[in-house]
Amino acid sequence: MKLQIISLDQHDDLLSVRDKITWAKSPRILLVWPDTGRVLTRRLDLVILQRSSQQMGAQLGLVTQDIEIIRNASETGIPVFTSVASAQKSYWKYHHKPGRLLPDRRPPQALREAQASSRVSDLPGWVENRWARYAGFILAILCVVALIASFVPSATIVLAPQTSSQSLTIPVIASSQTRAVNLTGNLPAHLLTVIVEGQDQTPATGQVSVPDQKATGMVRFTNLTAQAVDVPVGTVVSDAGSPAIRFATTSDGWVAAGPGTSTDLPVEAINPGEDGNLADHAIKAIESSLGLVLTATNPYAMRGGSSNLSLAARQADYDQLYARLVKQLQSSALAQLSKMLSTGDQLIQESVQVKQVLDKKTSPPPGEPAENASLTLRLEFSGWVISGSDLHTLALEALNATLPHGVIPIDSTLVVSPSGQPRVDDSGIHLALKVQRQVMASLPADQVVANAKGLSPADAAVRLAHLYPLKNQPTVQLNPAWWPRLPIFPFRIGVELSGLS
């Protein structure tokens, strides 16, 4: 086996030697004392070095000729060799227990036996009796069983209480002037607005005369001067009416020199229609500077102007279209306002009305020819809303005020709905609310447990069914299931209610 040899110097002390042992990597450590000088002569030093070696998993051995060190090593169980060679060849006896730090001061064996024989027991005689000990053990077991029987079993009692409906009809006046819920039926209300737009059209039902052909004829131009006058094409002449009916020449011409000379030129009405059919001599004026040197008249009647009847949008068409489109947009506004509500809020549908017309476009204008009349509207609607929390508060206060004795309300069963048609006037919104909820017989859990503890499941079910109004027989669930009776401690019994949905 590998051996680590550590040679000691005259100036070594306990700390330096322990440090050298710490660096050793061998299962056996051999300390070699110097030939001259004395180190580590105390027995305590050897005990500490031995324990340090054992903590490292190594066995400690010594090479020394010092009689005092050899005696101390023998007492502490450390093998001592005369030389390094003998330590390498010899068998190292292993000692499991380290040496004692102090001398063994225990009394001799004879003294201990004498002390034991002279000791007098202070215990009563029945304690030494075997049957008394058996009885005590059995009593302890029974106590443990009693504790288990008291605290381990548990039970659950499932009850289905009888339920009924509680309902009221409450007259309500909701107004923006009301600031808080009042048991007399006054509720706050607030106004919601929404903007909607849409377009609709309807077939035109009116008729209008539409000009078709232009009237034609001849106009006679008479010279007022001694000079010849040219009459260009497009020269405009008209009658004396208001508005004037105008004609334009369709060809160039000229009037010879000399007062009273004249020439006839063809003309055509500028606008089509029957209005251009004029009697003879209806033309009176020339609409240009030629009027200073010429006169114009039609020696013959103007003929050929005509008109046709065509469909046209009437104002009545737009009135009918407006009423229909407003109704459509009101439905859209109602849907949008409903989406803006919080849970439980009530929108008074009868109050949803047009607040203002933001834009209105008709196409074409009334009286213009068209097959269809088209209308585009952009409207702002408003409607009154009552808060769901206010309705809930009023309903609960009214129902609680009329709650029968011996019953309690079932949570989350309250229903609030309008009854009849609301009426809106200057004082506010008048409506009736129907409020309804489910109630059940009062079943105090502590009383139920007190009436059932310690009984068998069958007896407990019969007793509870007799004491309380229930839909059906109670159910008792024991844990463990084979336990014969309900626990006697109330905190080990739970109560559950069923059939409340």
C-alpha cells in the first residue's frame, strides 16, 4: 500500500505538522521524528494528528525512539515503528476509535456492581407487574383509536331546499334631473347619441314636359341706313316677352343700301320646345349692334317646336322617401345604441328619435326629369338609458322589503324587464318594471350539522327531511364510506345545497 513519509524538523509544532498531513495524498502517513530535539511530546498532540488523518481517510504511523512519545502513541492506538523500512514491511493494526483526550476515570467494574446492588427503586410495585403494563399499553391503543375515530371521519350533507319565485311590478319615473335611486321609483337616466347615415331611392311618379324639336321660320331684316349691311350667321333675334324667346340665323346674308330695303333669312330657335312656336310679327329685337342699323320681324309664324312628357321626381316622392329612410336609420341607430350599453342597462326604445339632420341630399332636384328619386341622409339619433346597477339596486331594495319570513334569496337569479309600453314626456320616462328572483327555504348550516352529528346516515336523512322543507330526501356522504355514523365534531361535517339552478 502506498505510504507518505513526512520527516519532522526540530522547529515543527502541531500546526505545521497538521499542515503537512493535509497535503498528503496517501492512505498511510508515516511521521519520522528527528534524531535530536523533542517535538510533539504531548499526548493531546498525537490525538489531534490522528483525528486529522482519519478525517482525510488515512492511517497515521510514527517512527521514533522517544519513550514518552511511544507511550502516548500506544494509549492513542497509533502504531510505532523503529525505522521507515520496518514500517513499510510491517502490518499496521487499524484502530476504529481515536484515542481519548483525557484519562479514563470511570470507576472499576466491582465498584459499579456494588452501586447497582445498593440502589433502591422508588417506583411502586404495580409498575413492575407485567399485566399492569399490558393493560396500560392496551389503554393507550384505545385512546389513539378514539382520537382517530373522532377526527379522521368526515361527512358531507347534500340538501335540496324547496324554491319559489318572488316577483313585483314597480312603477318607475326615470329622468336626467334625478341624481340617486329612490325607493319611490325615481331613477337617474342619461342620454346616448349616435350618428348614422344611409341612402335610398324610389321610382319617380311625376311628369314633366321635355323640349324636343326647335321651331324654325324666316326673319325679315330692314335697313335703316343708306349703307349695305352684312348679317352674319348666328345673329340673334328675339320677341319682347319675359323671358325672351330667342332665334339665331342659320346662314349669312346682307341687306342692300337704302332705307326700307329688306331681306329674309332663315332662323332657328335657340332652345327646343313648343315655346318657340311664335305668331307672325312676334320678333321685335336684334341682340347685337346690328339693332342700330336694322330692324327685324317675322312675316310668318314660327313652326316646328315640340316637347315630350318625361318622368320626373316630385316633392311628394322625396317626402315619402324621407319617412322610409328615417325609419330604416332609426333601426340602425337602435342597434348601435344597444351595443353601447353596459351589462344590465335598459335602453328605452320609444325614446330613440332624430336629434338633428346633419346632411340631406336629393338627386335630382324636384321637377327635374329622372326615372328614380334618390335621397341621402346623415342623422344624429338620441335615446334615454337607465343604468343596470340602478335598476338592480331598486329591484333588490323592493324585493327585500317584501321578502317572506323563513326564506332567503338565491344569488344571481334576479331578472329585471320592462312591463308594458314606456311613455316619454317632459317630466321623464314613465314605465313599469317587472322584477323577479328565486328564493329558497332558509337552511342554517350550523343548525343542520347540530341536528345530524353522531347519527347514522339513514337516521340523519330522516330527521333533516322532517325538520326542513326540502325537494327530496337529503344525501349523506361519509368518508370513509364504511364508517357507520356521522362525526361528533361539527367542523368535520360539511353542508352543500343542490338544485338551485
